[in-house]
Amino acid sequence: SREIHLKRRPVGTPVGEDFATVVIDVPPPDPGEVQVRNLWMAVDPAMRGRMSDAKSYVPPFALDAPMEGPAIGEVIGSNDPAFAPGDLVFSRLGWREIFNAPASALRHRDRSALPAQAWLCFAGMPGLTAYAGLMRIARLKAGDVVFVSAASGAVGSIACQIARNIGCTVIGSAGGPEKTAFLRDVLKVDAAIDYKAEPNLTKALAREVKAMGASGIDVYFENVGGDHLQAALSLANDFARFAVCGMISQYNVTDAPVVPRNLTMIMTKRIRMEGFIALDHMDLEAEMVERMTGWNAAGQMASAETVYEGIGQALDGLSGLFTGANIGRTLVRLGTE
Ligand code: NDP
């Protein structure tokens, strides 16, 4: 079995020498342990943070040990009564093909209702993030005009589809013509903005709002910050709700940000702007999975994934997150069912 270790902490963009592929023999599971063969793992931007030893809300990856991340696997051996061969399980033990883990590190997942990888996508944390942000924080209702930034990403692509399914009008923004085509053709949004091609994002959003005969936006699902937030404030209707999920354009900013310049509009328009962390809303998980399963069965939840084949491509998947190469959730297929 192969696993990928962090050899040294990357400086800037990670390079191949920062990692090692290690071949190991996995012994039979000890009492209380389960042996799992991973089928899928996800990679996300937060993993880059864990490669550095800066203090954060999750500890850094250890050196000379396999990295971690969300994964879906199949039980192939069990020394614990709660798990049997053939069970589908979720763990945080990605970056390895076969592993033994204590039963407490695994969660059962239903393999009859959804494709296995959906548990890492719309029925997993990206799904919960989009669902909690829209339903609880933004109190979404049918008829709302909803603006989603980073709309082709893992969370954004699900947010667009939830809003569409609830009966909202959806405007998404993403970088490049391929991503805006994906927003229109696959996610079926009402309007898509290529922010990289627009010299003035506020004007572009105003143009799309006008073209649909709306007065402004009622809900903003914020992933990006900066000029995206400025545009959303400018086009917000009175009493608009802004769910702040992330501000990715600001994470690497070293100078003081120059936008948004129009924060006063939060008061003049009586906007309610609220940040949230998906982990605080785990109580919504069962409800979210039920609704996602229903939408999926009705053909109303397109999978939005970029798939890399095999553990040998896992690092390519990770670098694709930073070059803009990936659409939707980035997955690595580690084994076949
Ligand atoms: P994504 O799959 O959305 O990947 C990041 C996306 O951000 C890329 O698709 C890229 O899209 C876009 N992006 C990167 N830099 C910029 C920029 N300067 N301006 C505009 N867009 C940019 O990742 P996730 O779905 O995992 O995360 C989306 C957001 O949600 C992030 O802000 C993240 O921090 C946040 N998040 C928050 C959680 C919470 O609990 N609050 C949980 C998970 C994620 P493009 O190619 O179109 O530029």
C-alpha cells in the first residue's frame, strides 16, 4: 500500500521534493481496529496551510507521516463489532491507499442512496457549508435573487444548485469562460459573470441584475471578499442577507485591502451580514443529507468534481486548486468499488 508523507515544509508553491511516496505493508487490524481500502479522497485549499507550521485552528501535518484529509473507503478487514467488510466509511485518513484505524476514527456512510464520492461533495462538508450558509445564516426563501462568488468551486457550485432548487434566481461569478460555461450549462444558473474579464465587477453585476428585471440582490453567498463584496453591497436590496463563508481573495493580501469602499451601505440598506463556520452547524447534517439525496434522485444536484486518477496524481490535484485548473470539488480516485 502507498501513502504520501510530508518530508519538509514547503516554501511558497509546494514542489515534488517536499513529499515522499512511501510503500508499506499493512498488518492485520488489532482488536478494536478496522482495515480500510480508500476509494476516494478530497483535496482542499486548507491542506496547504497545514503543510506550514503556523498556528491555526487545525494542527500542522507532522513530518515523515502520511498527510490527512477527508476520505471515503471500504472496510476490508475488521477486528471491531461495529464494522464489517464491505461497509462504506468516512475518515480523515486520506493520502493513503490502505490503512488500519481505531473504529472511533470511522463513520458509516450509506452506499445505497448516493454514489460513494458524494459523501465528500454535496453530502459532505462542502454540502453542509453551502446548506448552513444559505438556509440558516441567509434564511433563503423562494424568489430571492442570490449572488454566489467562487461559484464554480466546491462550496459555490453546491450553493448555486441549492438556491436554484429552492426557487431562487441565481447569479454566479467565476474566473474564465470555461467556468462560466459550467455555471450556465451544468449548474443552470440564471446569469454567470467572468470576473477576470470584467474591468468593473459592480457594473457587471448591475448589468445582470437589470437584465433579469430585478431591483437588486437579496442574498449574497460570500466566498471571495474584496471587489466582489463591494459589488454585492452596491447591488444589495434593503434588508439583504450576506452569509460570509470565506474571503479567499484576501488570504494572501499583505498590503491593506483597498476595497470595499462602500461599507456604509450595510447601515443605509439595513443589510444583515454574518460570518459562519460549517462545523458549528453539524446539527443540520442529517437534514442536509436528506434534502441532497432527494435532489440527487430527482436529477437536481449535478456532481461538480474534478477527478485525478490514483495516489500518484494526488499532488497534481492539490496544485490544480491554486492554478484554477479544477472545477467543483477536487477528488482523487484511490481505488475502484
Ligand atoms: P473552491 O473549490 O471554491 O476553490 C477556491 C476558489 O476560489 C477557486 O475555484 C477560485 O475560483 C476562487 N478564487 C481563488 N482566488 C480568488 C480571487 N483572488 N478572486 C476570486 N476568486 C478566487 O474552494 P472551497 O469550496 O473549499 O472554498 C470556497 C470558500 O469557502 C473559500 O473562501 C473557503 O475559505 C471557504 N470555506 C469556508 C468554510 C466555512 O466553514 N466557513 C468551509 C469550507 C470553505 P476562480 O477560478 O473562479 O477564481
